[in-house]
Amino acid sequence: MSGYVIDASVAVKWLVTEAFSEQAAHLLDAELTRIAPELLYPEAANALWAMSRRGDIGKDDFAEAVDVLKTAPIVVPASMRQLAASAGRLALDLDHPVYDCFYLALAVQEQYPVVTADQRFHDTVRAHPYLADRIVHLREWA
């Protein structure tokens, strides 16, 4: 069985229809192991809040999406505390925000690639000589 680290940009696409939502849904249908750091929940909720604030989704839709997010089939195999040092080193090495690097730290630890819809994060990791195989853009996932 194969697995993936799911980042918040993918989880949001399970909850709100937007570009690459169909590809994200396939990650739910497949017989895959899906893991993420605990950070996924506040990041996805914050993205949903921003959508609500902009008027892209209603307040009731926001509340429902956050409730559905809690039931997403994702395993959290390591605490933020356990991943912090590795995420910090990766952030310094990549010159990229540490938030995203928590997903990457988990990917390195568990030997699964990160699936993301975040183009900047994807491109940054793909450009690294030793980490390029640790990330997949959602549009590439079939």
C-alpha cells in the first residue's frame, strides 16, 4: 500500500469545489494511507475562514466544512513537537516558510511524498537536489 502526506491545500479541495478538487477527491477514493501533521486542521480551517470572509462561501458552509474536516480519513503519526526541529532545518535549507516544512518533515520521516496544490511550495521543493522526489503537485496525481 502506498501513502501520501496531505497538505492543507489538498484538504480544502475536499471541502470546497475549486481547481483540482476532482483530483483531490480521488485521494479519498483510493486505497491509500493518508497522513498529515496536526497543522493541517488549523491551516485548512484558516483557509476556509478566509474564503468565508471574502464571501466565497457562506458562514453556514464554513461551519459545515470545518465539521467535515474533523472526520477526514487522515492519520496524524507524529506530533508537531516531534517534527519541529526537522521542519525548522528544512525551512532554513529551502528558504521557505516553516509551516509548509512541517508537511515535508513528515514526508521525509515517513517516506511518503507530500501532495500539494501550492505551486510555490511544490516548485521550491522540486528545485532541491535531495528533496525533489518528496513532493507531488495535485494536478500530477492520477
